Amino acid sequence: MKQLFQFYNQESNAPKGKIWFMASVSGISNAILLSIINIAAAQISNQALEVRFFIIYLAALILFIYAQRYALTETTIAVEELIRNVRLRLVNKLRHAELRFIESHNPTELYRPITEESNAISFAATVLVSGSQSIILLVSVSIYLGFLSLLSFLICVVFIIVALFIYKEHHKKIRAKLEESYRKESEVFSAITTTLNGFKEIKINRAKSDGLFQHITRTSDEYKAIKVDANLRLIVDMMFSQISFYTLLLVLVFIVPVFDHTQADIVFKVSATILFIMGPINGLVNSLPLLAKVNVTIEGLYHLEQELDSSMAERRESEESLQAPAMSYMNNLTLDDLYFHYTNSQGQTLFEAGPFNFSARAGEMIFIVGGNGSGKSTLLKLLCGLYYPDRGHIRVDETRIDHLNYPAYRELFSIVFTDFYLFDRLYGLEHIDIQRLNRLLKEMKLDHKTQFIDGRFTNRDLSTGQKKRLAFIIAVLEQKPICIFDELAADQDPEFRKNFYEKILPELKQEGRLVIAVTHDDRYFHCADRVLKMDFGRLVELDPSEFASSRA
């Protein structure tokens, strides 16, 4: 409960003072209703019921309903608002994170705290109000109990202190179990995601499919065991609350009057008071599973944010650089002795690429070739600013690219990676040349497959090759001075390849763009101004005689 209150106070801009005041009024009104009932019951037994208590009861009831409704309504609105704000803040930090941070994390670790897990906080909105009311009610009723019987009040205080101490010690173990179950549940989700992502592979390989399912089964069994253990401990907490109250009643009703006869006259009022507060307190205790999950969720949100902040602190970009105007043109692009190395979790170097020495100019077409693992993808990510070089630097014309202008530098590029993502909308393009878009759809033979209507493509259920063509169209429409295409023609038919290399790419070159294509289609090497080869992490230019036969 404490962590939820802190989260709400820290993240919400709602009128918290008024909400807490109304929650307090609701709790106090509840206590007044109890006292009126006890007084009225005593007067009825003496046949002397006063009408004013009936009026006070109705007034307290109306006040309780109004304050309860206001507190619940405003808290619900405030919680949804703070979830929205925290979610957007995390997404904003996520989109400004470095690619290496994204690559080093399982996607489940990133989207679970932001999406489904944050919904638990939404469900806890009523717990905030009911918890506040229960605390106020407990304090108010305790004061009333003190007026009835000081001895009963002291006994209740001792019971509550002992019960809270036992609960706190027990809850530490529950929290540890819930955190463990949260991590294990992430493993289950990750394994299920693997099933979907690797569906083709497991469909044709029964042993692989069975092995993956066995892993999911084993992980699910481990998750179930941890979760059952945590829930059984929560059940003990809920039963402990009820047992504590009934034990308290046992002491006040059966034991105390034996030693103090003055308590016998008020035992009914004391027991009624204890029974009255059992409902709210038990309701609060029964919400402990939700509160425990909320606590883990809040920790997950803040842990993710701390990781993002730490990652952003290590980068060399400033917040001002993110707002710097984008670079919109270039004449010459130069890479001077660029190095990059991959490390493991211990910081040990696994693979080093470089040195990359490379120069290109606007209106040039360059092909890059190389085997798998040669470093082509690393070069492209360095080239377009997705990776920072460990040594060396990049220059655009006479401007050296550093932490102040890296975000602006990235804006020079349109790129289609082999693992590209196809968006359904042309985000960031405010003025779209519809005629050119339709011409490109026709030229790419996609005009009968999809159309651009109401700001989005009508169909993305395309083959791999068709998706690549649509991604190419989007890249062209972005009108960036540098276009990079990574194996874009690899899944295309021979007719399209010929048209792509001999007509489409040269048109982009004629527009003054720098075109860089990763390809193995040596038949069309003659179309390029230069052909560069990646070989064991180094970039070398091929001798024209090596592919002269391709020109014939």
C-alpha cells in the first residue's frame, strides 16, 4: 500500500489534497454511522429513541455517499492519467534509447511493464481510496472505542501492533516470491513469443517443436510452483487477518469481563464496533494479492526507467542535440578509421570490425558485398549512426559528426534493412506526392495488392518480396539524400532485379542521392560506380577487372 501511495503522489498531478480530504470525510462519516447505531440501539432498549439521531444518521449517510463517490471518481481518473503519463514517458525514452540497448534486451522485458503489467495499477485505483478510508475508519473507531472502554482500546492497539509486525515479516517473503514469479512469467511469455516467431522452423522439425514445448512446459511448471507458493502465503495473510479479529473478540467478550465487571455493560457496543471495522479491514487484506502485484509492477516500471536513464546517460548525445535541425543535404560522406567491437556481459570483446575508411559523394551508386558475418550489418549501422564507433569519426562535407549532431546526421538516411519493419502509415510524411506513390506502386507491381487510402496502406498481408518493395517505396518517398538497401532484391524475381538495378536505382542516383546497396547480384555489378567488399570486418574496394565479365 505504501509503495502505491508513493507512486500516486509522485506521478499524479490530481488534486490529491481534496481527494484525501474526501476519503477522510468518508471514513469519518462511516465511524459516525457506527456511533449513531450504537446510541440508537441503546435508546431503543430503553424505549427512548430521539428523532435527532435519525436525522444525524441520514446526514452522515449522505455525506458518506457523496465523499465516497467523489474520492473514487477522482482517484480513478487520476490513476488512468498517471498511467498514461508514465507509459508515454517510458515510450519516449525508449524511442530515444540506443539500438544496442534494444538489441541487448528481450522484447518481453521492454513491453510487459509498459503495456499489460501497468493495467494492474489501474485496477488498484479503488484500493487507494478504500485503503485510505479503512485507515481513517480504524483511527476514528479506535478513538470511539477509547471513549467506550480504555482497556478495550489498549487491548486493540496491542493486537494491531503485533498483527502488523507479524504481517510485515511474512510479507517480505511473499514479495520475494512474487518478484521471482514475475521473472519466471517473463520467461514463459518469451518462450511463447519464440513459438510464434519460429513457427515455420518448428512446423517442419518435430524434434525442435517437441523440445521447445518441453521447455515451455518446464518453465510453466516452475512458474506455477512459485505462484502457488506465493498465493498460499497470501491466503495465510488473509486468514491471519480474520483469525486476529475473532481472537480479539474472544478476548474482549469472554475474557476481559471476567476480570473487569465494568466491561460487561458495554461488551455489546465493543463487539459491535469490532465487527463493524472487520469488513473494511478484511476487504483491504483481501486486496493484498493485487497490491503485491502492483508493487512488483511499479518496481518493474522504475527499473526499466532506470535502465533507460542509465543507457541515455552513457551515450554522447545531449537533450539539446535531439531537438537540433535535421541535416537535409550532403555532398561528401567520409568514414575515417572507424572501429566497432561487440562485447559480452563481462565487457570482453567478442568481435571487432574495422578500420572502415570510406568516402562517397552525392549522386553516386555503391554496391557492398561480403559473406555472412563479414561485418556488413555493423558497417551499415555505423554508417547511418545507429552504432557509435569506438574509434574514428564520420564527416559530412566539412562537418565532423559528434555527440552534438548525431541525431541530425541520422536524418540524412532512408534505409531498408533485411529485418525491416513495415509500418501501415507514412509516419512523419506530411505532404505526400500521391501521384508518385501510385506510380511507384504500379512500377513495383503492387497496385493490385494494396492502395494508399485515408493515410494508410489497405493491405500489408503480402509476400516477403512484396513487403520489401513496399518498404522501398516508403524509403523513396522520404526524400532523404542517402538511401541504403540491404539485400532488397534478394527475394525478387529476375525481371524485377533487372529493372531494379538498371532502371530504379539509377533514377535515384540521377536525383542526386547517394545510393548504397548490399547485394550479391554480381550480374549487375556494372551498374554501380564502385563495388566494395567486406572481408573479416574490413572494407576493401574490388578491382574492376574482377567483375569486368559481368559487364559483358
